[in-house]
Amino acid sequence: MVEQQRDFKLQDLTKRSTHLFQPQDQNLRTTLVPFTAINPTPASPKTEKHQRDTMFQIVGLQDITKSGIQYIELLMELIDSNDGFADRQRGGAGGQGTRGGRANGRASGVGTRQRVINSVDVDDDGDGQGVNLQTNGFFVGGRRSFKLTLQDAFGNLCYAFEREELNFLRNGETGGQLYPVKMGSKLLVRSGSELVYNSFWLRNTDVFYLGGEVEKMNYRLFERELQRFKDSIGYRF
């Protein structure tokens, strides 16, 4: 059976055989090239220039102005909000509306439609659909700076940092969220972009954000990220 092709923005970039480019995107085929790291030597220049337009997918994102503890607290709050929403949905459908009724864990919600709360929003309007950070002050009055983990079509990984605030991480709809873009979303990094010891330092003119996502990369993202941060600092509580 031939695997059904979908828009490449919704595909894992490393599965190149399944990509389907829309007519207007055919020129992007030439950007599916490997990122080649340079082995630095004492004589190597600190800064290099990226040589080719390269398509990446975002597989990791972290606000480096936030500590591991802050991330743990925020992720626990998001997970708790999702659990509470799922409980209310089950209660409205005639099921148990409290956590004590979860005899079968999350499977007890099978058959009900569940909405995933996936935002931590500084502009929460109080409707209960987001987590308001104005009460804990993590983002209020502060400047965010992101580290991105990028993956090319050949599976090579590299980091990218912000030389200036990147607009696609701060748009009006998702700019206040803990993860303002979906994992697996596609980012074109242009030739001439600055590389410092094999990490990009990006300006808005260096990138073109195409959006998209890879569904499996976003499944239970908060739970996986929570465990990662706990492991990284030896959190045992």
C-alpha cells in the first residue's frame, strides 16, 4: 500500500519520501539539504556564515530566561488545567466529574470529546480556558529569549538562538504561550545566517516560518517536557 501523501508542513521532515509540495512550494524542494557542522579548531573563526538555504523542523523550544523550576511549575499547572477540564467534560457527559472517579485513569474519558488546553497566556481573559501568568509574574514585565532545537531532513540537529526577537515566536494569537509554536513546524533558515560554534544566531531577515506541525511530536508534550525538566535538575518532589 502506498502511503498517502500530505502537505510537507504536516510531515516529519526526515521522511522525505512522503513529502508533497504544493505547486507554489515546489521551489522549497531544493532546501531539503543536510546541515553540516564544522569541526572547530583553535585557528577556526568564531563566526561562520551558513552556506545554503535549509529547511528545518522545530523539535525543541525553551525560554532560556526561565529556570527549570519555573518550567516545572508552569507545566504542572497546564497539566492540572487539562485534567480538570477533562473531568468537567466527563461530568457533563454523565460520568464522574471529580478526579476521585478516575478508576481507569484517562481511559475513563473514552467516548467523550476532550479539549486540550495548550496555552499559558499572559492575556487570559478569565474564561477558564487558559492559565493566567499575571498572578505569578513569570512573564509579566520580562523579556523572553528562546533557544530552538532544529532538525533537518536528514535528521541532523543543531541549536538556534535569537540575535533579535523573532516575530514568529511572538504573534498575537500564541505569543504569550509557553510553547508559542507547534513541535514539527517548519522553519527555512536562509544562507548567510550567522553561525557561532555551529549554533545559529538568528534575525528576522534570516528566517521564513512556514508553520505546520508533526502530530506525534505534540502528543503529551507537556508530560514529556515535565519529565525532561525534572530529570535535568534531579527534581524528586
